[in-house]
Amino acid sequence: MKALIMAGGYATRLWPITKDNPKALLPVGNRVILEYILDKVLELDVETYISTNRFFETHFRPYAERYDVGLIVEDTLHEEEKLGTIGAMKKAVDELGLDDYLVIAGDNLFSFSLRDFLGRYRGETLIAVYDVGDPELAKRYGVVVLEGDKVVSFEEKPLIASSTLVSTGVYIFPRKIMRLIDEYLQNGNKDSPGYFLQWLLEKGKEIRAYRFSDYWYDIGSADSYLEALKTLLSESHVEEIQISPYAKIIPPVVIKRGAKILGRSIIGPYAYIGEECIIENSDISDSIIFRKSIIRNSTIWRSIIDEKCEIRNLELRKSLVGGHAKIQRGE
């Protein structure tokens, strides 16, 4: 078996913060998404590869080297050129050969053990499913209907959800199924594994489901990103920073090296402050502030501020601010 972490997308739903940063490398707590996935995969002792694109190759190479995993690079630089998940799976088979493949979406944060998941594998396609508890929310994903652990229906992004169980972007495809990718790609949607699963069911192929609870986050929106931060940030990580005696930190928070917390600022709970940020007389909670941003005399709640921004005299709630922006209200 080989493990394949899919990180070849351009994450347009989270632009502008992912315009120059791959989604799999966004920080959640004191680590990036990819590191949470790699820790789980490397417990299995299987050949592991990250699949990405030429545009983001240099971002992923240090992680591939640090974790001693392979890198498969599709020769694309733009969203409209990308191979898509199924196209990237075909490229992996072409480069690495037919095998059973554990395939994991690189923007996935999930609670279960991959060792336990692998223990449920019996030679048929296996997918991890999670109950989102809301039919409206389920409609955003691949909706699954089960009899026991057997998948009897799968519909990608249906107009009406027939259940609240959804596929979570963690799969095992046996080699006999990987062999069918060329046939599927002649007419099938190359981007979403959900359509591939629908096609397999239509061809009479068996699919089994592994149900889990606790938590799952598909980091496809600002809301899911911030919710993941709240779930996974259980303790504070404060590096070498400058902090005013009048400032207050409410854990848990992450404050990276070189940050300056000045004046009567209040940081936290659930705040990520990147390297060399300057926060002065500001309240920041439930938010992520990327490196070298400056926040003065402002209140930031449930927002994501990209790198090298400057925010002054504002109250921002549920906002997403792109890199290098300068926003202020008059004194």
C-alpha cells in the first residue's frame, strides 16, 4: 500500500489568503494542516507521497524532506490547468505503479486513527464518513446512505440530502479500482472523488464505510478554518516576543517569534499571531493574524488577516482580509 496526500489544488474558496500559500500549509494552532495528517500517516509505515503542483512545489519540498516522504509534482501553475484529484491519482499510478492507495485530502483535519481505519480494510474501497447532523450542511459534500457499513447510495453535492452522513476525503482504493481510473477519466469529473465513487457504485463495485465521530474539518471556508483552530488549539505556544506590562493574554493562543504586543492589548482566547506582528491597544480573539501584520487600536473577532496588512481604528468581525491591505478609520 502507498499513501497519497492530495495537495494539488489552488484553494480558490479561501482566496486571497491562499493565493500565494497552499491550504495544506495554513497554520492551525502551532502546526500546519499537513503536519497533523503526516503524523497520522507515518504511524502506518507505508510509502507516503505528497501530490502537489509546480506553483507550490517549493512550499512543500521542505516538509517532504523533513518527514522523509516523496513528492509528486503536476506540471501546472494555475487553477484552470490543474489535474484534479482523480487526474493526480492517475499521475501517481503512472509514476509509482498499481497498488492499494490510501488517499487523503490535504485540507482535512480528522479525529480518527488511520491505523484503526486501515484495520477495517478488507480489500474493497473504504471511505471515512462523518455525520454533520444537518441536511443543509450535508448538501455541500458527498452524501452517503448506509446499510450496516455498506454504501448503498452516494450522491455528490445533492440538491436534497438523503442523509447527514458525508464522505470526508479519506479513502482506500484497492489496486483493482485504481486500474479503472483511465476508463473513468474518459468521461468523468476529474476533480472530485465523490463522482468517482458514484461511478463505482453504478458499475456494481462494493464500497464500505468507516464511521467516526469527535471532529472533522474540511478547511474550505473561513468558518471551518476558525472552528478547527478552536478545536485543536488546546494549549498556548508563546515564543520570544515583546509584551507590554499592561497587555493581557487569555489562553489558549499562539504567538510567534518577534511579535510585539503593546499597550493595553488583549490577545485570546483562540488567537494566532504570526511572526513579527505588531499588536497595539487592540483586542484579538477567535482570529488568525498572519506574519508582519500591524493592528492598532482595533478589535478583531472571528477574522483572518493575511500577511503584511495594516489595520487601524477598526472593529472587524467575521472578516477575511487579503495580504498587504491597509484599512483604517479616521482618527
